[in-house]
Amino acid sequence: MDTVNQYTVAIIQAGSEMMDKEKGTDKAIRLINEAGANEAKVMVFPEAFIPCYPRGMSFGAVVGSRSQQGREDFQRYWENSIHVPGEETERIGKAAREANAYVVIGVIERDSEYSGGTLYCTVLFFGPDGTLLGKHRKLKPTGSERLIWGEGDGSTMPVFETPYGRIGALICWENYMPLARAAMYEKGIQIYVAPTADHRDTWFASIQHIAAEGRCFVLSCNQYATKDIYPDDIASRPEFEQLPHEMTRGGSCAVNPLGEFIAEPVFGREEIIYADINLDKIPEAQFDFDPVGHYARKDIFKLHVDERKQV
């Protein structure tokens, strides 16, 4: 496989079409088309872009009880989550093919193998021929996310060999899991995609650290979302009066293998952020630190990853 050392990536900071998988897929395709017209070869979307990251929604749950209205909210969320593969993945794949680009997008995946009742926070990878290359399911939902999403396992932790480098992803606070990061480094990741819902200042210190630790490019992608994109009839809507208008401020960016921003965080708006990648910067950075090579001390430390399918 011939390597293209220099190219452009698109980090697509946009809000979801809340609770509407059809409109969400339409929006994703429009954005892929726009980034393709600007010759981006790798495109990255936020965590849970289709149908949404339900920030601020309680689903009517407190410890020990759930409300009927909250169950109805979950039913709506479940109905607008997608099968993988399915109609939505076919449409996104077609858009990736027309753009001749790799597309990495966060979705909520409906279990298609067992009962169908479990949802997963998933990242999908599409090739420039439109093929669904594979997926990564979030290993550990954070906090209240555990109420609505199941846990992935080691069978969906891929890193894909592409002409634009080896591409893989960890989602949001998975990036705080040292051994999950180590597993990505062991697979030789070069384009480390970090779809997220975290817009706090501490997130940027983390992704700069990951880039420097992994000697890889990190593409961090978040949504920009305000309260007015939420449906009026969700059960949690009255609780939103206490929340700020700007629910997620963005902060998408790109970092080079020395931990330096090559695209500064963008706040307060939807925007496609473009960054130029030069894969030659990776061996330059590995000159004095290679986390799985001369700096690894494999005579002392061993990493075991169980990649068997568990569920």
C-alpha cells in the first residue's frame, strides 16, 4: 500500500439533529460533501453524532426508580439509533465513496445480534470505496451514560492500515484509560481519533499529552450544541431551565506528535476545521521517544489485551 505522507483532514464540529436519525444522516452527508469539496482525505465527526449525545437528559431516572416519561424518552432514543450495518451506514458509505475519503463518525448503535434492547456508543470507520471497514464500541460509558449504553469489549478495538497512516479511535473518557491508550500505541496508531463530548479545559491537556505520549497525530472532535436543538416534548425539558443555553461549546482541534496544536480549539460555533498532516513528523518525534519501541522496556512491562468477543 503506497503511503501519502501529506494531506488534509477535516474535523467536523457540528450539532446533531436531536433524536432524528434520518435528518442526522442527511446532515452528515452534507458535511462529508462539503469536506470532500475541500479535498479532505480523512474526515472525523463527534461522539454520538447520530442520533445525538443526550446531554442534560435524565431519562426520568433516579437511584431506585424510573419514570414512564423517561422510558418513553429512551424508546425514542432507541428508535432513532441505528443498525450496523444498515440503511444509514449504506448512505454514509456512499457519501464517503463520492468524497473519496476515509470517514470516522460517532453513532449510537442498536444491538442487532441479541435482544435488540441494548444501545452502544460506537465509532464507525468507512473507506474511500464506501466500505464499512469496522467499528469501535465504547468500553466504559461514563457516569450516567451507563444508564443508556452497554459496554463494548476488546473485539472492537481496530487500527486500520490506510494510505494516510494507521487510523484508530478511542471515545471521550476512554482516553483517560492508560491501558486502552497503550493498546492503541501497540497497534502502531498514527492518526488517533478522539470523538468526545468533553469541552472542559482539562480535555485539551489530555489530548496534547496523548499526542506526545503516543507520538501520533490526535484529531479531537466535539459537537457544538445549544438548548434549542432539543425536542420540546422530551420528559427532561423542564429541567433544562437550569442549564446554560450553550450545552456543548465545541473545542475540536488537531495536535501533532510533539503535543503541539496544528489546529487550535474552536469554540462557540459549528465549523469544519481543516488541518494539514505530514506523516514524516512521526519518526521525527520518535527520535527521542517511541512508546512501543526503544522507550518501552518490554523486558519489564507486558500488555495483554483480550480481543475475544464477549457479548
